[in-house]
Amino acid sequence: MLLAPALAIYTLFAIWPLIDVFILSFQDWNGINENREWVGLRNYYHILYNDPVFWVAFRNTVIWTIMSVIFPPVLGLFLALGLNQNLIGRAPLRAIYYLPVIIAPIAVATMWRWMYDPFFGLFTQLLTNAGLAQLIPDWLGDKDVALYSIFVAYVWQSVGFSMVLFLAGLQSVDRSLIDAARIDGANRRKIFEHVTLPALRPTITIVLVLSTISSLKAFDIVYGMTGGGPAQSTQMLALWAFTQSMEIFNYGRGSAVSVVLLTITLAIVVPYMSWSQRREEDAQ
Amino acid sequence: MTTTSPIVVAPRKRRDPVLIGLWISLVLVAIIWLAPVAFITFTAMKSESEVFSSAAFALPSKIEWNNFALAWAKGDFNNTFWNSTVITLVKVPLGLVISAMAAYALAQIRFGWNKMLLVFLLFGAMIPFQVMLAPLFTLVNSLSLIDTYPGIILPYLAFGVPYQVFILHGFFKAIPKELTEAALIDGASHFVIFRRIFLPVCLPVLAALLILDFVATWNEFAMALVLLQDKSMWTLPLGLMSFQSQFSNNYSQLNAAIVITVLPATLVYLIFQRYFVSGLTSGAVKG
Amino acid sequence: MKLKTTLCSSICAFLATGVTASAEGLTIWTINYTSDKQVSALTAAEAEFEKLNPGVDVEIVMRGTDEHKTALRVASGSDTGPDIYAYWAGLGLGGEYVQAGMSTDLSSYYESYGWGDRLTGPSLAFSEAFAEGKHGIPFRFSGEVVYYNKGLFEKAGIEGEPETYEDLKAAAVALKEQGIPAFTFGGTVNWHVMRLMDVILETTCGAEKHDALMAMELDWATEPCALEAFTEMKWWTDEHFLKPFMGIDNRQATTLWFGDRAAMMLEGDWHVPTIDENSDMSKYGMFAFPTGTGRLYGFAEYMYISTKSDKADLAAKFLDMFTSDEFQAAHIGAFGALSVNKNVKQGDDALELHKEWLDVFAAADGTFVNGDQAFPLDVTTEYFRVINELASGELEPQAAADAMAAFISTR
């Protein structure tokens, strides 16, 4: 009974759409017609073999995911290690690093889009002042640069998140072990390698999985900065699914793209969930 | 382990050169991190001509408050601000209440399939709702709830529940079931037990979740984009997006609009900073 | 328990507010026009119709372009919706709804009200294009031409407005010698750069083949004029665009144009008030893109009566008033330079370039529409992508033509 409201809303608005996306991916529907026509695997065939954008989006999603599993967590770990020392101004520093996390992704996109303005933006001004005007790329308009330009904005926004998780993880490192190692004469690197890192291992797993999941969801920031352009070169699976369904109104193909993304996500989430479940049982 | 490096042996030595270097680099990173915010804020306060003529980080010669007023009016911020406020103020407390009830039931009442239900709920926290935008849209549309407050609040609730239940469940589980059962035998209702025993214990977590959820709801874009088609129902992020596409060539007002959008969440963050950290870490790391 | 009842009552209260009482009267959905003049014309139509028809409550709902598109999708999937909806008349837009049976056949109203005699030929072209009978009634026809900066043309020693495509290319070369890019476009919105491709395609292919390519009846890969069009397009994007352009939008491009950073823009008749508001109109001139076919590049906006409306007669009455001589004369210039009503002409106090527009309309021999009006949505998306790939030097002309053909054949 206490469970009912949460369960009902969750099932109707989260689980049913999840099932429906599978159903839709086998159908042909434009949002207007009364009936949705069953077409079997045709949508999948189309996106895999005939869609000129799907594989671009797929590749971008993979690149994006790999980058977001490396850069924000590594940077976050460094910041956390730094802040874990006894330094002046720790609290304000931490607040500053974390600040972008609470800014709406769409506002981050708008901010950075303006900073990347090829004529009047921040980076163009800085490079011009440095006498490097020839080197100014069209940050968001050049196919080879745009994805990475967006990613820089994403790093700026997401580092604080990893940092806070690592800070919490560091608190679980046994101080006395570190002191003992010091007395034994171990240097900083050794202490980090043999004491800190092993203690951080569960945190690292969590950060990596959460980074992966949130990077697969990359939507707002790409939508806001390029909308997938130029020439669909910054498309991501999540955004392409949206574009197919909600802008081209081909619900079947959009859903097929969704199912592909969902499958990738599940391949990461399911092992993680069983891992954390086991961990919890071990702890009990 | 026993290599001799006597210089760093003394712990917390004053003016450790490594620490000073570390400190300087941390401050540098902080400056870089703040730079975009400063750039946006300065641009927002400059006149249009000064935007083009002055250096990026030059302070505005005269603060153009008018930019904010104009952006506010053009972007219809009265409306979007109101919608964001209503949606957030209803969704966040309501979401916490139903999540707390569910977490309590899962942690304290024996059903037999508690664990399966928990995994079922947890599953939702991991699935990106971005893949389900289209079916979500058709579902809400078939209920005739597009462009209504319940039409956006119900899905928000649905996707907020898993994470909150997960975290609260972790806390509630720590309270021995025997305590609850004893109270039940004494004739106390679940509601009373919840209020008397559980609420006091989990107040800090609830506060943290409240603030985290406030920011998440306030900032949400993708679902609102799909479910709120009518301009009069738009939330702040949608308003900002539309402002950008309409007035992309009016830089100072565009930046003023960004500041307006970002400010409320920033203030909430600065005031309740410590809850953010504790809220995030309590769930993800300990769980 | 108490918790649950309060919870339920609060949800129920929300559900209740969601269900708004259906309005008594006529509901009209249109896009949210940026010009105040257009908005006030619509508001005036609302007031006037209510005055002429006591007891009728007209409600005009204006939305942003994308919101309007999606709102109509929403309405088509449910029982709610407008009596009249405004939409672009092209195949991928209004045409799709006509084909899906969302639009009422207006043949009988055309006959009884005599709309066919009243409205201009170019604007009427779409009413019979997509289904049996007559669908929708035009309320606006927009043309697109080249606007140029007279000062910059002079600086490059260009005398007179280019009359042929070769003249135009020569002008671009002359401008380049002075370090002036010929055109400025904004790439992020896709449809801006597309305009140049559309008119070049008309130039290299001629009217007939252009239309056949757009109707996807001719093969893009093997049709030589399509390849030629992509080759010409590349000539322009490589050498004669103000760069960078892929990272900015059309409004930013306009700002740069007003800043004398490039000589020309390919814009619609709605550009005239923009020039009037932001600059000195005497600085600028205009000429139709010299495609050689004499057809005017542009598109129409229609008002359709929804098949879900049970007030078709009343709706037709409104449309009749909206396109009438009196109403159109009273709001001349609000919906583009030229009224869809033949009998209505701009006065002497019209904006200078608006007057020139009348000559352009008068000289036009038929029309051809923008690519995003002609294609279905998925092909439009691909057309954008191919053009942008070509424009950023990633795709050679032949590869571009092949990509179009491949996409069309496997849709």
C-alpha cells in the first residue's frame, strides 16, 4: 500500500515506455496514422545498413563514452587528492569545481556556444589577442573539431561530480594505514599506490560506471550546442533517436535506434548491478 | 617500502614545496573553472557595443541593468519562471514522500519479494530516459496530458523515484526490523512508526535529496522539450533555448538570459552546499 | 492512510486542471510571427470576425515554428485540436497532413466564395497538389531573392545587377579580388545554406528537371545537372562564403552582413522590414537569383480546415474574410510584400524594397519551392546533411549526388 503510488507511477511512466519503445521499433508509424503497421526487423535493417547517420552517431557515442570515462574521472581524482590535503581555502576551491555541476546542461550549452562564437566569442578573442588568429578553428562548425569542442564543455561541467565521489571515497581510506606507511618511510607515490588506490577501488568502479551511464545519455549539451550538426557530425545515439522520432516523425526508426542504445546500456548496467548486489551481501 | 627518503618523512611539515605547488595548480584550475562564469556575467552587464569593443575579461564600464530587464521581457521569463517554480515545488516534495513510503515498505515490511521489487525499481535509475522520449510522448499524449502540469510532473516522479528509493532504502534498512515489529504489536500504525522513528533519523538525507532533486528538476530539459509543446507551459531551460534561437545575435541580452536561468540554482547551491556533497556521496559510495 | 488520500487528492486536483473546458467557438493555430505587424493583423482578424459574427469566440493560438509543428502532431494523435491550422504548403509539411486526411476538401467553398478568382496564381499552386479536391487556402506567399550591399558592389567595380548566372559568378570573383566574400550564410540552421543549393539546382537543371529531382522521380546520381549543381555549389562554398559559416546561424550572418562583412544574402521578402529596422535601406539593393528559368523562388503558407472540426462552414467564413479585398487591403504588407489577393496592391508609402518586390512578383514566370518544402522530412534531413558535408569540404560533388540517390532509393 505504501508502495503503491511509487510503483504505479514508475510502472506506467517509466517501464511502460520502455516496453513500448521495443514494440515501436518493430512498427512503422508516423504519429498521424491511426494504426501502427508491423514491419518486423525492417527498421533495424534500415538503420544498420541504409542510414547514413546511424554509424556516425554510434561512433560518436563510443568516442564520447571513452573520453568521458577517462578525462573527467582522472581530473576529478587529481582534484580530490589535492583537496584531501590540508590546504588553505579547501572549501571555496571545492565549491568552485563543483559549481558547473548544478548549472543546467542547456545553460552550459548556451554559455559555451557563445564562448565558441567564431567572430566575437571568448576563445576567438583570446587567440586573436595572442596573435594566433590563423589558428582559430570554427569551433562548432568544423566537423573535425566540433565534437571535441562540445566535450570540453562537458568536462568543465562534469569534473566536479567525479571529484565529490572521490572525495567521499578518500574519507574511507584508513588514516592510520597512511601514517604507518609514512613511518615505514614510504614516499607519496608508494603510499598512493599501495594504500590509497586499493582503498579507492570500489569508488573508482562506481565513478566509472556512473560516468559511462551519464555519457550515454549525452543529449542536452549536444542538442543545445550543435543540434547534431554540422552535417550530423556530432550526432549521438540518444539525440538521433529523438531526431528520428520527434523531428522526422519516424517513430519506428527512432525507436530502433533507442533499442540499440538501450542494449549497450544494459550491457554495462546489468553486470554492475549484480556486482553491487554481491558487494552488499558480502557486507552484511 | 623501506626505501629511505627522509625528506618527506615528517608529516604535515610546514611549507612543503610539493604542497605549495599543488596549491598553486589547484588555484589555477579554479581560475580556469570560474572564467566562463565571469565572462558570461561580464558580457551580460555590458552594452551591445561594448561587447564588441572591449576585451573579454574587461569589467563593464557601466553596468547595463537594462539588459536583464529586456531579456526578462523578451524571453517571457515571468511565465517560464512561474512554470519552473510550480513544477519543481510540487514534484520535489511529492516525489520524496512517495519514495520515502516505498523505501520504508521495502525495508521494513516483509513481502517475500522485496528484493525483486527493489531491483526492479533500481533498474530505472540506470536506464537513460532519453531513449524513451518518443513513447513517453505518445503515452502522455494518449492521456491528453501534453502541455499540462501533471503531464510533466508524473513522468518526473517516475524517473525520480528509483534513485531516491535506492538511497532511502539504504538508510531505512539500518534500522532493525524488530523495532518496527514491536511498535506494530503495540498498535502503532506504519504512519506513526515512520514519523516517530524514521523521520528523525533520515532528516539529513531527506534534506540532501530534496536539494539535489530541486536542482535536477529545475534544470531538466529533454523531457520538458517533448512534453511541453505550448509556449505558455515552458520551463526555464526551454525558454532559454528558444531565447537563444531567436536572439542569437543580441549577445548581451543572451548572456543576461543565461544569468537569469542559472542564478536560482546557483543560489540554492551556495546556501545548501554541504547537503550536495553529503547527498551525492551517501548514496553512491556507501551503497 | 492519510498520506495516501492527500496524495491522491493532490494528483486528482492536477488531473482536473489539465482538462480544460473546450472553448465555444473557432480555434486557429498559427506560428508565432516575429513581426509585430503580422501579430496585430491576426489579432485584428480575430476582433473583426467576432464583430461580424456575434456569439462567435475566435481564439488564435500562436506558437514557435517547431512547437507549432509538434503541436499539430500532438493534435493529430488525439481528439483535441484546432478548427483551422496554418502550415507551409509544401509536400513534407502541409502536404503530409493533406495526404494523411487531416485537411477538409474545400472545393465547395472555393466555388461558393469564388476564391479561385480572387487569389494569385503562384500562391494557389499547392491547393490541388497533394490530394483530390482543393485543400487549404493561401494567406501568404513568400519569395526569396538576393539582397546586396551597394557600397561593396561599387568597391568591387560591379556595374548593374547581375542578369545571368555567369554575371553573378563574375561579380563574386570581382568581390573576392577586393577581399570581400560574396555571400554570408549561417550553417547551424541548415535551411539557410540550402537556399543557395536550391537556386543553383534550378539554374543548372532548368524548371522541369529541377521539379523532377525534387519529386524524387529523377535519379540524382545519374542526372548530370545534379552533379553540376553540386559542383557549382562547391565553387561558392569553397571560395565565396564569409567564413566560418557552419558554426553560426542565420541571424548572426545577418548581423555580419549589416557590418559590411559580406556583399550578399539570399533572403526572403521578410528581410525588408529587418533591413528597415537595423540599417539604412538605401544602402541595399535586390535582384532575383538569375536562374535563367524566370521562376520565382519561394513558398506559400496556407490555412487548412481540420477534418476534426465540426464547424467547417464557420471556418470557411473566417477564411473568406481573412483573404477578402477589404481585410487584405487594411493589412497590406503584414504578410510579406505581396498580398495573396490579386486586387490588393501596396501603396506609394510602401518600403522602397517592398516596391521592388512587386516587380519581382510581376516578372515571375511560375514558382519553385525551397528544398525543405519539396521533400518529405527524412529526405530533407539528408539533403541538409549532404549540402553541409559538401560545404565543409568533406564530400566531393559526385559523392554528394550519389549520397542523395542512395538515400532516396533505400528510404
